Amino acid sequence: MALLTILFSLLSLLLILVASNIVKSHGMALREATVEDLQLAFKQNRLTSRQLVEFYLREIRRLNPVLKGVIEVNPDALYLADKADQERKAKAPVTHSNLHGIPILVKDNIATKDKLNTTAGSYALLGSIVPRDAGVVTKLRQAGAIILGKASLSEWSHFRSDNAPGGWSARGGQGLNPYNLLARPCGSSSGSAISVAANLAAVSLGTETDGSILCPANLNSVVGIKPTVGLTSRAGVVPISPRQDSVGPICRTVSDAVHVLDAIVGIDQIDIATIEMSKYIPKGGYAQFLRRDGLKGKRIGMVKDPFFDFGNDTFLAQTFELHFKTLRREGGILVDHLKLDNVGEIFSSAAENTALSAEFKISLNAYLKELVTSPVRSLADVIAFNNKSKKEKVKQYGQNLFLTAEATNGMGNAEKAALSSIARLSKNGFEKVMKKNKLDALVAGDPFDILSTPLALGGFPGIIVPAGYKDGVPFGICFGGLRGSEQKLIEIAYAFEQATKIRKPPPLKF
Ligand SMILES: *[C@@H]1O[C@H](CO)[C@@H](O)[C@H](O)[C@H]1NC(C)=O
Ligand SMILES: *[C@@H]1O[C@H](CO)[C@@H](O)[C@H](O)[C@H]1NC(C)=O
Ligand SMILES: *[C@@H]1O[C@H](CO)[C@@H](O)[C@H](O)[C@H]1NC(C)=O
């Protein structure tokens, strides 16, 4: 009898241990889980979308008051999760999509026609009603993704004021870098990068005009893809410039980013650039280029000045020497000692700002006019709104970029001259070095985010992958290519990531 009691107690103890282990491993497994991990767990009935959304909502409640990566949570997220779980039970066709039942945060300049506001971080747009989902959101919903909420950003994608810090918006406050709360998170897709880095969502979307995906991905140890301009629809995105704006994924791994890219690329009749650019989308999508041997035979150009100019920083110099070795060992052909003929001009020219100012006024006014209801209908209204604001930081940071843009008057002679300068800078710089040397990509050791400008000028794609940590602050390695070269960039980035596995989750100690 006594023996039975002891056995019974032992058995209970064992059950308790097993149970607590499941809870623990469940929690552990969700942190850093990839889209492929999550799909496998769904398939094996080890996880539901409801459990996954509940996990992220808990983490947002716990961490977001400090990190401020999320500006709004979707009140319908649990309802959408239950719907996804039912679809999975019913084996609905949509469940074949890699994003089915996966919670995604989208930057707050990407319109969603639901209970979420779309404000670009500004009170001026609070209460506005968008006419429809953004083109990329329509595609996300078709793929069965769950819109978990809106990610914070640098207000108006950092086109309001030079003086505002990256990651700040009036509505969202100051987003913080989860690796070091005193380090900058960079922007303008700050919240997207902060949130996936800190496991507040499975995946996210950001937007880039010049550096707004690549820079925050760089500083938050995540992967960012800035697609060729027009590969993804910009319809329903609070714009800066249709010539440079691009919507792309920010995720923890290359494979997650590629699954998101596969879901959002393609034709949207409302953004006609997508019609021509769809010629670049490979049959069967981008996931087939997640190849462990993807670096084999790739010609990768190196322009040491300025892309590997680390001054006297021996740590960065040594780290990137190791990365060059890895790229070579994995079969890459590094083409060294290249230079961009017009490098000084690329970074000093005023042409980009001249063109962007006029394009911003035109395209923002068009966006605001199309809203169903809105407190503001033009850039002039937004400026007047800010002028009246009593908020200390709104006043402190000012709106110099807005005022410059408002002073423009369409695409006049100065703007046309700027556009031809931009075309020339791109042709004689990045394009020339790529073509002359038959490169698949140009690499940048990019702790300072500088490859983004040559890519911005040509509408070219770039991908950034974690490359290390300096004093605890992350930095990445960036690969850029010519229009439509996403598949090669993905092969290179995936092979590098798999060979190095540098990303670590942030050591959140608060
Ligand atoms: C959207 O903004 C309104 C204020 O105009 C607010 O009441 C509402 O809660 C916001 N929506 C979400 C999902 O946070
Ligand atoms: C590196 O250079 C910077 C200025 O360029 C200087 O402030 C710093 O002390 C130098 N560090 C070392 C280790 O030489
Ligand atoms: C807003 O304030 C700026 C000066 O800070 C001024 O130049 C501009 O005319 C004002 N605009 C409106 C619409 O109030």
C-alpha cells in the first residue's frame, strides 16, 4: 500500500514536471520560431493560431510599454486567429499558403480597412478612414496572414523634419532598440524591426524610400528586404515618392522574409508600376532560391571606400575580414578594389532631396484626397495642424522637410534637372560598376547604412542580414543588386546567413 502511494506520488511528480516542461518548451519554441517552424507545429496540431496570437499579445503587453515598437493592436486579432484555426481544421485551400495563420505587423503608413487606424504616426491622420486595404495588405489577407497590428515608425516616414530622432512619432512615442535601450533603433520602419527583433510578432512589413528598411534591420539584428521599386504595390501606402518607395519584409530570418515577399509581390492595378515589374517575379516564387549553396559562383563586388571604411575600428575590420572568408569559402567570387566613379557626388548631391520634396507634395496630396474622411486633405493642412499642436515634441522637432516640400510647385525645371542628375548618378555609379564587372551583387559592411542611397537612386533592391554585435549593438551586411535581382540576392543572403547564424534574440533585462 505504502509502495503504491509512493509510486503514485512519483507518477504525479513526473506528470507535473512533464506538464511544466511542455509549457516552458511551448514558450521557448515560440520565441524565435520561424514561419516554417510555425507551419509545422500547426500541421502537427502542436499549436493553434489562437495560441500564437495570445503569445504575441502577452509579449506586446509585457515589452511594448518600454520598446514602443507597436502603435496599435488589432482588436480582431483573436477572431482572425480562430478563423484561421477553423480553416485549418476544414483543410481549406488557403491553408497551403506559407503565411496562413501567421501574425504580421505592418508599418503604420500601410492602410488597413479594419478597426486599425493608418496614421504614419501622426495625430493629423487619426480618425481618417482609408478607402480600402493597401495592395500589399489585400495580398497578405489572400495568403491568410493575420494582421496583428500596426508597427510604429519615424513619423511620416521621417519626411517631416530632419530634427526628429529616428523611431519617434507623436502617436507612437520614441521606439527603442531592444539590444541597447540607449542605442538608436534607426528608422523609418523602426517599429517593424524592433518588434520582430523582440519577438512581438512573427513577421512584419516596412517601407523604404532611402534606407528605411535596411537601416532599422541593420541596427536591430533582423533581415530586411527592400524590393525593386514596383515589385510590390505602393497603393494605399502613405507616400514619399512613387519613384523610390518600396514595401518589403522585415523578419528574423531570410527564409521568413522570403515567405512574406512571395505573398506580397505581384500586380495591383491601382499601382501600375507593378504591371511592368511583375516580369521579374520568377515562376514558382522566391522560396526556391533559399539554397544552402546559393553563394556558389556568385560575383560579389567590393567597393572598400566607402562601404568598408571602418577608420581605426579594428573590431569591425576584423569581423568583416572573417565574413569575406566565409563568402569565399561558400563559393562566392569577391571582386575587390572596385570603385564608384562618382561616389562623392552620390552622397553630396542635392538632386535626391530636390526630387523627393516635389514628389512628396504631389503624392501625399493625392493620398489625402482619396481618403473617405480625414481631418487633413493636403500637405498644407498637415502643416497647419502641426503649427497648432500643443505637443512639446511636435513643436521642438519642427517640420522643415514639410515646409520645403510645400514650397515646391510640381515637377518644374529644377525637378526635371534633378531627375536627370539622379539617372546619371545611378548610370555612372552603381549600374556601371555592376555591369562592367558582371556582378551579381555589391556588398557593403554596413554599420552606417550607406548602400541604401545608390540603391534608392536606381530603384534597386537590397537585402540585409545580421553580421555581428559591437558593444552589444547589432550591425548587418548588405547586398544590393540591379533591378529584378532579388533571386540572386536571396541566394547570397541565405547562404551567408546559414553559414554564420549570427542573429541572437535581444537580452531583454527589464
Ligand atoms: C483608432 O483611433 C481611435 C481614435 O480616433 C481610437 O479610439 C481607436 O481605439 C483606435 N483604434 C485602435 C485599433 O487602436
Ligand atoms: C579612432 O579615431 C577616432 C577619431 O577618428 C578617435 O577619437 C579614437 O580615439 C581612435 N581610436 C583609437 C583606438 O585609435
Ligand atoms: C506654419 O509655421 C511656419 C513657421 O514655423 C510658417 O512658415 C507657415 O506659414 C505656417 N503654416 C501654416 C499653414 O500655418
